[in-house]
Amino acid sequence: TGTDEDYFIYHRPSDGRWVMIPWDLSDTWEYPGTAFFRVHSSVVRRFLRHPEMRRRFMRTLVEMLAGPFDASAVTPRIDYLREFFSAAELNSIAAFIGEQQAALGARLPDRLTVGPAPVWFARTGDSWRFLRGVAAPPGAAGAWSTRAYDDSAWEEGPLPIGYGDTRCMTVLGDMRYNYTTVYLRRRFQVSNPGTIAALWLTADYDDAFVAYLNGVEVARRNVTGAVEYTSVADASHTAAGAERIDIAAFTGLLVPGDNVLAAVALNRSLDSSDLFLDLQCYSDAPGGGCNGTILAGGGAVSLGGTTPIGYTAAVMVDGAPAAYDPTAGTWSATVDVGPGGGTTTVEAFDETGARIASETVSIVPGESFTNVGGTLATTTWTAAGSPYLVASDVTVPAGATLTIQPGVLVYIAGGRTFLVQGTLNALGSAALPIAFQANYCGDPWIGMQFAGTAARGLLKHCTLRRVARPAASGVLPPAVIAAAQGAQVRIEYCAFADAEVPAIEARDTATRIEVYDTAIDGCAGGVRADSAYARVERVQIEDLRGPNDGIRLENHSVTPSILRDCVVAGGEAGGIALHGTSTQVDGATLRGLAGAGLRARGAGTPVIARVLAYECGTGAAFGSGVVATVSRCTFTRNGAGVHAREDVPGAGGARVTADSCIVWKNGLAGAVDALSALELTYSDVEGGYPGAGNGDFDPLFVNAAARDFRLSMLSPAIGAGKNGVDMGALPAVTSPPGSFLRGDVNGDARRDIADAIALLNYLFTSRPVTCLDALDANDDGKLDIADAIRILSHLFAAAGDLPPPFETCGPDPTADPLGCASYPPCGG
């Protein structure tokens, strides 16, 4: 094409397939923002008309982002070359990789997002009036950019406009050597300018432009001074991705009815090989929100967002098809939720019809906010004042307290953050949680920072969504909630989702972080602590982004950190990583991780108990310097069970003392190098392992195929651990299959009025249950109203106990066709 990247297309006679191979990637390597495979190219767009080609095409780009342009893959290769090339040369390549990855990532959404759709005034492909700059526009100077100007004699065509670039929809074939400018105008309608608080201009340009709104200049790039029709750009500039420009300061120029967005595009010289300009203009939708709770006007609401590109074939909104652009990974739809609001479910499906993503959002009527920002005095954000819009950074200084009441909605503008040097009390409830979320899906916020010895935080029943990594590193680590310099933060019953940074991070020995009963989903890391004390209990971490561990604790804290009964599931790295700490781990389930479920290394003496790791790269990996004590763990269905080795050359091996463990059905039971020691006793190891009380036997899990790794009643591992404890991480099932408690219809291990109600619901609404025997309160082998009467008689008429099993778990002593497929209180 003479510009951008070139490709060869080969026909392969052996199977009749066509192969497209990139060639001459000079532009891509010179300009990090340049997109691989420009989807605006007419040639490429013809290929993308085929659904299967389109899917493979976009999926390949996603794989490139996770493969050749992933920093973890490229950095080691760059390091190999450091003895041959200068640091400056190699560092520039490393920096480019990061920039290219960011540019690719911005074009390749990997999440389903739902929010109010922006209000577009000009989009790519829209028609503009344009005038070739062979002479100045007729009329007074500058009049051409105003509302009153008559442009009826101008030509018309869609943007992008220019030449020498395959993306151009309007081609100026005569521009080279003849003129350096082109003038553009687009009319658009605004019904109520007072509702427009945000206004954005996006510009992708080569080489320069100046933009005007109703005759007033609002933005310029790469040109200085007055612009005449003979003017040129100050320097060359390659159109390597759109820049988003905030022009909200000019919303006062908008009027009801017709408005005009105008621009002049400039080339660097008459003989320039190309010119390119693509402008878009939009306002954030009235209201706000991204996933979670959406604030929008009642009635018909325009929604939109992104979906995993390359994997999505269709998007459905409340069961109806949405408009979907597979080359951008974006969707849009209009829903009618009524004046009182409601819920809407958005689902993404792949080409097989399988659902790959789903989001249910609550839509709350309203479009206005209480605006907040700046340095606060002691204050309370109330439910009556909700929703709040954080339009500028919020600072809670030392000595001040910000209290947020239950049910408050906090929408946060892009790039904004909370800095807490005093006290933040966000006290939601299960019924009325507090929501912190981005005001616009495409513009995430930056998170909360607690800094200083006076900083205190208490967050209960809060949701925190859609957080980005800051453009520049600060004093505190990037995280949804970061604590440092002696801050103390406690988090209970909260939910973190969709973040490009870890959910929680703490640093410094005087810092303390406590997290209880919290869910973390789709974040670039779960909980991290470096030298800080961390107590993390009953935290569930899923769908980790990138090569990030679920829980990572580094360097000793003054008091050893504690992890208890946590779950880490799904990720490219590991579950729990302990580096140079003496953390106590008491209970964890680690599954579906590419790395080690549990990893410990460095000078520390961690104590680890009741860990279940399955379907991980390695169940547990112990590295240089660690001295670990391990008991009652289960490592099964991993690539390897247990490793102990020197993983830092010259730093020595690992020392591990373990008992009462099960290492079974892994690809490799384990390995211990010559510099390490694994003393394992009273454990079940497939293939055998020397040590007192060790065995090599099937532990007889309840149902390994269904991932139920409890010990069944007949397991030889029961009581075979050290001092007579059961081997493995999970308790044994002590009741025979089919055990239940008669009359416990709702499965809560109690008999009360709720069971009678649940039984009536089953009889008259066909509500499903999994243990029919428990409903047969009179043990006659039938389910009818007499069973509900029998429960009520037991509760209120002194009719005595129900038939067995009543006091303790057990099977039905009476043969009948009912059965009990599942009853968790008795281990079934």
C-alpha cells in the first residue's frame, strides 16, 4: 500500500486454505500506537465480512497480546542480549513492548461491561462537509467555523479523510503538491445543553489539526499561530491511534438545536506522502455507572459497553439481540425498565452458542449527582444526598473523618482517586451496600490510598469496581485499596471487580490490613503485602488478570501474617505466594492456576495447614531459604504434587517438614533436589515416599470427578495421620451416603416453621429440592400436606419427635422411592 503494514496472501493447494502473512512491520515497530492489521483497510474489511475469518482474526490479535507482546515473555529474551547491546538500545525495546501492549490492549476488550451509552455528536463514518484548501473559505476570516455559515456548496464525505492511508473513507487524491489544508464542518443536534456536563473530542491525525465548536477554538495539535489556507504543521506526526481530549470547558457554547463542530487539517508540506484526520465527539450519557448499579433516566435507557473480542459472536440483552460490532468488541441496546428502574441482564455468546460472559445490572432512575471533591472537612455522605459524583480527587486529611452511610452510590470520574490521611468509614449493610464505581466504563478511576500513621479505614458491605492503573507511579502502590506509611485498614463483606491493579496492597512494617469475608473477581492480583501485617480470612479470589498471584506476601512483618480459609481460583500465575515471611496459613482451596497453588521461598518459617490444591501447575513449591512446616494438606490432579528445590542459584535449597498429607493422582508426585530436604511422615503419597506412617493407597475421595475431595467413610486415610488425625485438607464424611435429618426441608440442620413453609412451596410451586426423604416428615413414603401438618404438630402440638433419622444424621430406615441425592449438613 505504500503506507502502514503490508501482507502477503498465499493459497495453499494442499488443503485449499488461504494464509495471510504480515510483511514489513517497520511502521508498527516505529510507532507503538500503530494497530496491527488495520481493520479500516478495505482489503482487511472484505476478509472480516466472513464470520469465521473475523472471529479467528480478532482472536489472533488477542493471542498476540498474551504472547509475543506480553512483557513476561519478551523481557527474558531482552535480558539475554544485554552483554551484546547497550542498555539504552535494549531499554528502548522493552519500553516499546509495554507501549505496544497498552495500545493493543486498548483496542482489544476482554471484559463484558455495561453502562449508559455515550451521546454521539460525530462518529467515524459520519458525513462531513469539506473544502479543499486551494483557497481560503469564502466569507470573513473564521466565519467558516460558525453556526450561521452556509456550507451548502462544500463537498460532502465521511471521515476519516485524507490520502496515502488505507483507512481513509474520503480520499483527497489531488492534495499532494497542490494544497496543505482541508476545512471540515459537521452539524449536530442538542436538545438540552444544560444536561451535558462532559464533552470529549477524539482525534487521530497526520500531521496536525485545529478544532472549533460553534466558531470557538476548542483544541489544536502540532500547529502554532494563526491558521491560513497555506499553513503547514509544525512537524510530522503519524496517525497512530486516537487521542481523547477533554473539551468539557466549552459546553457553555452549546445551544438548543443546530451546533457545528468544525476543523482544519494540516499537512507538514506540499510533498507530504499522506494526510489523515478522524474526529469523533461525544458526551458521557446522563447518569453514570459501569456494571453494578447504573444511574439513568427512567423509561427507555440506552446501554452499551464492551465484550471479549475475538470470542463473542452475539450479545443478548434481556434475551433480545443487541447491536454488536465484532471488529471493535462493542455492543449497544435500548431497554425499557419503567419509571421505577429495574434490572437488566447482558450476555455474550460464542460461535457455538455457549455463554461466555454475563452481567446483571440494577438501573436506578435519575440523572443528577451531588458533586464532591477536593480536601474535605469532617463530613457524612448520606443516603439522601446519593448519588455522589467524585469529579476531582478527594482528600481526607489527618484529623478529618468521612462517613458514608448504607446504600450510598459513589460514582467516580476517570483518573480520580481517594487519598485518606484521616479516617474513612464506609459502613454499608447486606441490604444496603455502598457502591464505588467508575462513572463511565471507558474511563476507570484510580482507587483509594490510605497513607500515614493517622490513616484509618473501615469498609463494610462495599463494592468497588472498574479501577485502572495510574499513568505514573506514585508513593503508594497501585491498587483498588492501597495502604502504606503506617495506615490501618479493615475490610469486611466487600466485593472487588474488574481492576487492572491488585484489589488490596499494603506496604511498610507499621501498616496493617485486615480483610474478612470478601470476594475479589477479575483483578490483577488479590491481596498483596510487603513487610506489612495482613490478616486475610474467608476471602474468595477468582479470574485473576495477567500473571498475578492471588495472595502474595513478601518480607517479614513485625507480627506474622495470617491467612485462613481463603479460595483462589483461575489465573495465569499462582494462588498463595510467600516470599521471606513466616506467615501462618490455616485453610485454603487453590484450584485452576497455571503456576503453583502454594509457593514459599526466602528466609522465613511459614506454618501451613489444611491446604487443598488441585488442577494447578504444581500443588506446592518450596524454594531457596524457606523452612516450612506443613500438615493436613491435599495435593491432587496437579502437574506436579510437591517440589522442594534451590530456585535462586547459590541461595541453597528448601527445608520442609510435613505430615498427614495426601499427594495423589498428580502428573508427578514431586521432586526434591540435592540441596533441599522434604521430611514427610504419616502421609499418603502415590508411588510411595520414605517416612514413618507413610502409605501408598487410594484415599477414596467422595467424588474426585466432581471435585469433592473429602474422605469417604471407607477411606483408609481416616485416622491415619499424625496423632490419629485424618490425612488431607478436608474433613471426612462420617455419615453413610443418603444421610439426612427428617423434617429439615430447607437444609439448615434445624426444624422450625421455615421447614413447613418450604415443604408447602415444594408441594404447590414445584420448587426443586435435592433430598426428598427429608420432606417425608411422617415417613409414609409419600409427599403431601400430611407431612407439613406433621412438622407443625411436632413444633406446636407436642406431637413428639419425627421418625428417625431425627437427632443424628442417617439414611432412611424405611424403603421407599424418594431418596436423598444431596444433603450438605450430613456431608452429602
